[in-house]
Amino acid sequence: MLDYIDGDQTQKHGSKLRISGAIVLIFALFLGGAYLVKYGLPSIGGSAAHAQAPTPEPTMLPTPTPHPGAFHVNPTDLVLPLSGQFGATGTNLHDRLWLRQVPMRTLKQYIYNWTLAHHTEYAQIYYLSCEAAVIRLTLAPFGIHLTEDQILDTMPFHPDDPELGMVIEEIDGSTFYWDGTINWGNYGAHAPVIAKMLDWYLAEYGLDDFIAVEVQALDDIELAALIRNDPDLLGVVIWVARGPDGGLPPTNDRGQVLGEHVQWVAPVLDDDGMMLVFDVWPWPNQPFHVRTTLNRQLFQNRTVLIRRVNK
């Protein structure tokens, strides 16, 4: 009886539990279904794994450092700005290494190709500013980009001696007075002044240990031979003057030559062995292919040479 009573009590208690459990199960299933409808299936371990995963970053490749003879150079590989600002190669490590380590034959050809492509952008902007324009054109292939006004602001001037400074009364003025007489006060400057300015800019921009400037007296035959044979030549500035009707232009006792003008000569010759001359006056069909130049003997054949040093 006790067994029955105990069993009866157990049976009655179990039935209540089953009923209660069923209710709880139904309620749980209802809540679970509502959760799934609203949030979807949970990802197992997803949030913790996702939180710990590192954010991918772009791969940064180091800039290769050029080495002599270890790379092939095309003249277009060195693209320098033409902004007219002080953007010098001396402050740009990559361009500086390029200039210092590229084979000289390639560098010579690059300078010629660059000048061929850009010389019209460097034509003189004033009637008497050929010296400033030639300084710009000489420095630009090395990454030193200046305006004519910047150069004229630093150029030494002198009232009557072109060996010491620019003899200029009016940069856009005439070389003649109204009565036809020569105005020697509107002239220009000779080789020592231009060499001094080129030296100053190369030092200012940290290239004076790589590029040197010197003045030599060289006639046309000697100059062509130097261009052909000098492995370190990077450019040349010459003085010329055109006389009336093919004759000699007038001169004075201070060594001034009427029509004094400067030109830039490439450090390479053409296929026929002629010099390649660029004029900063905006003449068409440049460069000029010449064997002889105009009256350089009146300037004692003085020539400004730009050369590589510290090989």
C-alpha cells in the first residue's frame, strides 16, 4: 500500500512535471523562433574571431636605390618639375642619386634630349635678358628651376664694365639711342659674370661637389674637339655677335661688342660632327647645326664650361 501510495504520489507528481515541462518547452520554442526571425542564426565563435582579426594594410614596397650600371636609363626616367620655383635636385635624394650615378654618356644624351624638348620654354622674356635665360637653361636639366626675374634679382650689375656685372639701364630697352648712336649702357655681361652666377647657384643647391664651372679660351675647332673628347663635359655657354651685312660689329675700348649675345651648346655633336647650338632668342628650327660661330674672337673666344667633377 505504501508502495502504491508512494508510487501513486510519484505518478501524480510526474504528470504535473510533464505538463509544466511541456508548457515551458512550448514557450521556449516560441521565444527561440521569435529570436531567429529577428536576428537570424548566430555564428559560432564569429564575433570573437572577427574582433581579433587584424585589419589588412597595403603592402609598402621600399623605393629601389639606383646603383651604377645596375639599371637601364631612359631619358624620360628623370622627370623634373617645370614650376619655375626653387625645386632643386640637391634637395631630392632620388634625382640626386640618378644624376651622380648614371653613366656619363647617358647623362650627356639626357641633357641634350631634355634641352631639345624644353628649350622653347626657356626663351628670354626680355629684350636684353639673354644671360638670365642661358643661366636658366643651363641649370634646368639638373633640377634647378628658376625664373628670369629670380636670376636678375641676384645678378650683379655694373654701370659700364661687363666683366664685373650686367651693364643694363633698361632690361627691355634698346641698344641704340633715338639719334642712331649706340647705347653701350644697354649691353649685357661677359663670361666671368655668368660663370660666377652658375657657381653660386650650384653651391646654393648642393651640386657644387658634382658640377664645376670654368672659363677657357677655345676657338670653334678646339670647342668641337672638346665636346667630342671630354667625357665629363655637361654643357657650354658661348658669346657671339652678328655684324651688319656679314661684317664685324662695332666694339668699344671697354671690350663691349654691339649685339653681344649668349648661346648654349650641347655636350654632344650631331652625326656629322657639328656642334648643336641652342639660342635663347625664340628662333625656329633649333638647334642650329654649326661648325663655325659668329665672331667669338671678339670675346677672346672665352667659353664657360660646365663639367662633372668628383667622379
